[in-house]
Amino acid sequence: MAVQEFGECYAMRVGTTVDAIIDDLNRAGADGIKRFLAWWRGLSDADRALVTLLAGIATSVLLKVLTKAVSQVLGMCILGLLGGASWALLIKSAVDCEPKLDI
């Protein structure tokens, strides 16, 4: 249920439907999403800027970075969530909705 709550929160913030993202979130799982957010928070500002740049121009490179950082499955889920949203919106939404994972 925590992933569902997170998905609903995320969908409202990003402006998409819950059905469009729930499969990726279920594959990632609450622990995977938390692991990704912990990795993101551990990055320096310069590293965050680099990841943001890669998200916009080189998703195959970003997938390699995410695979090393959090796992291939989670990396693919994160890229799936990027579908129609900007990287900055994805991260802000995920961070804002993280408390829903503990419900």
C-alpha cells in the first residue's frame, strides 16, 4: 500500500495518471525508491547537475550511472518514470512524496 500512496502523490505532483506509473513503482518497490533517494541526496551539487544534464541528453549513459548506483532494475524504473516529466520535477516529486512510503 505504501507504493500505491507514493504513486498517487507522485502522479498528482507530476500531472499524470496513477496507472501510468504504478507498474514502474511496483517493480522498484518502496526500498528501491528510498535507496535511489538516499543516493540522490548523497550527491554533490555538481554531481546532481551532471545527472540532470545526462537525463536530458543521454539516457543510455544515465542508465549506466543509475545501474552502478542503485541497480539496473531500479535504474530502468526511474527512467520509465521520466517518461513525460523533467528530471527536476521527478526528483522534487519523489522527495516530497517519500513520507508516503512509510504508511
